[in-house]
Amino acid sequence: MWDAVVAGHICLDVIPDLAGTAGQSFDQLFRPGRLVEVGPVLFSSGGPVANTGLALQRLGISVQLMGKVGDDLYGRAVRELVSAVDAGLAGGMIVDPHSYTSYTIVVNPPQVDRVFLHYPGANGTFRAADVRYDVVAQSRAFHFGYPPIMRSLYANGGAELTEIFRQARATGATTSLDMSLPDPNTPSGRTDWRAILTATLPFVDIFLPSAEEILFMLHRETWDRLHDHAAGGDVLHQVTPALLSALGEELLLMGSKVVAIKLGRRGFYLRTAGQPTIEAMGRARPTDAALWSNREIWAPAFQAAEVGATGSGDASIAGFLSALLRGGSPEETVTMATAVGACNVEAADALSGILTWEATHRRIAGGWPKHEAMAGAPGWRFDAAQGLWLGPADARET
């Protein structure tokens, strides 16, 4: 039995080294007609199948990967990169001779939020029938990522996505879902994501979107307002504790059992349902359901020497799931999510910065400093021993 199956979007990441451009704004760098001298290019497998899956493997979790590539040069490169980590990991990959492999050119200047030039490729044809449910039945957890850039999964009201989670949940595995931010100018950006999530979340145990993603999908007016107010800056700095609490409650009502919202440099937010619901979460359910019931936690991010943010959200999810699969408490789980995410940003690609489980724990225990998340937020209280904020809905007594 494997600890986890990680399925969904996979691609080849093409990452030019832009370290020599430090100090220049994005607009200065990319003016029409300008030649920008850069460093060597890094090729890496990308998308949540590779990013989350390989990070889990490095953290000591046994993993099977399920994605779809074309029978082309990029597809061979993806399979070779995955196999170089572990020869057995690429066994669940589908090679489609009628599709081209997805790729992403990652434009990632220092201290500037990254831009992706993305071709969906074979990911756009991924369907419910492409998942090996016999393998899922031999795994404790099933994680799926990035349906907003997988055309077949948001077409027809998201019927294929809902079917994937219905069948995966029926095997008894604990299910988790990660999203990506839809492009407003594409069919994905015009899709009724509220309807898709309403149909799918009852089969999802752990829902792990970013704050931007879920605001875009459920509250577009709020997303637009925050973007206008940020004026090109980081939208996540506009997210308040009250807004997070409201989102967490809404997503629990829609059917998710555990809500984990990624907040980039501001950390990680957790909201959980009551004990009977937690106890019904499948084979990777928390060891202590009472400890996990009715929790609300905001974990501040660890300070990091940031090189690039490629795959940082995927890495945070790997930290979260690895702690959950080891029977960790909610406090340990959100702490590992932020720690693994912080390690990730200290390298240009999605995997090189990830440490082992033991090395990550040593770094935390060594007094790794954190950013301040939201000092003085009304209704929240600070747990100094854990370095975490507990929200108004948190049931733990102080």
C-alpha cells in the first residue's frame, strides 16, 4: 500500500536564471525591443503531480504519480526527470501519442512575483477514466491538482472532475484537491466554479486552494476590488482574518471536511469540521479526530532567503500532507506546510530547496524565525508556544 497517489496536471518547466536582473522592476526588464541577458536555463518537471508528488517522496512518503504527457521530446524529458528521482514513480504516467506535452516558461525575477507562459497540452484531455482507481484503492490518500488548466475537467459543468473524486472517495482513500488561478480571458476564467465546487466538494476531504484562487471562483467582486486596491502589488496583503474565517466557514458548508488556504508570504490558514465528519475522512484521516475537530489556525510564514516561488504552494501542500500521513496534530501540520513552502522558495526550481522530514524538523527546532502574520486581529489569540494564531472558531481551550 502506498501512502499517497498524486494525480492531475504535469508539465515541463523551463526556468531561465534571472538572478542577474535583481533590482529591476518587471516593467524595466521586459520593455518591447530590449534584449535581457540571463543565466543558464533549468529544466524541471512541473505541475502538482511532479511538485507535490516529488516533494512528498523527499519527505519520506511513498508515492505513485498519475499524469498525462505526449510522445514527444518534452514528454520524454518529463519522464526522465521523474525517473531520475525514483525509477518506479513514472509507472503511472500515461503517454498519449495524439497530444503534445504541456510546458511552462517560468519568468521569475528576484523579489518579483513570477509570470507563467503556459501550454496545457495533454493535460487538457485528462479524464476520469485516466485515473487508476485500483491503485488509489491501495493508497491511503489521493491528491489531485490544477483542474482550472485541464480543459476536460471544467467543461460540461465539471462533470469529469466530480466523477474523479466520487470514484476516488469510494475506494476509501482520503481525498484532497488543489486548484490554480483561472485566466480571466480564457474559458476557465468564465466557468461557473461555484457550481463545480458545489458538486465536487462533498467528495473532497481536504480542500487546499490559495486565497486568490478561491476568491476568484466564489467572490469575483471581492477579488476584483482587492486587485484594484493592491494596484499591482500582492493581493494577499489585502486578505483579512475576518475574510479567511468567512471563506473557511463557506467551504465547510459546501462539503469539504478540512479547508487549508495558502497565503504565500503571509502563511497558511486551516479550518476544520466537527469530530464525526473528521472521523469519516478515509484511510489517511487524522489519528486524533477530537484534536482536529472545529479548529481554526493561521500559521505565519517562516522567513526565507527567497530565490524563486515556483511550486511553493505545491510544496506547502506536500508539507501538510506528509504531517497528516504521519499522524501529526493540526499545529504540527500547518507548521510543516509553512516550513516546506519556505524551503521551496530558497531554490529556483520546485524541488531543489526541499529538505528531508528530519532536516526540516531540525531547522524548525533550531529557532527558525517567522514573519508576523496579523498581530492584534480581533477575536484571534496568539499561542506563543507554537507560534500560531488561533481564530474565533477554534475549539481548543486556552
